[in-house]
Amino acid sequence: MRLTVFWDRMRQQFGEAYAESVAKDYVMAELDGRTIEQALADGESAKKVWHAVVATFNVPSRLQ
């Protein structure tokens, strides 16, 4: 998954402004206690991070 696709799905799921807030502030157990931004900065793939988002939030099937 490309980062552009990842961020597009994040914006579809959370809205334009809230997607950035979730990525910056929400610590996820599925990402070993990191935020989305931290996980991506650490080199985790966008696909792995997106799967963590799907596991944590109620993401509609069309975005999974």
C-alpha cells in the first residue's frame, strides 16, 4: 500500500482534520504502543499500519 492510499483512507475514515490528529495522538497497542506517525517514521509499512487502524477502529469494509 502506498502512503497516498493510506492517507486517503485515513481521511475517508476520520475526516480531513481528525485523521491527522488520530495519527499524531492516538497510541495503538497494535503498533507496540506507538502512534501512527511514530510507526511510519520507524519504517513500518503503510499496509501494516492500516491493518492496525482497521483492528482498532470501526472501519467500514469498503475501506479495508
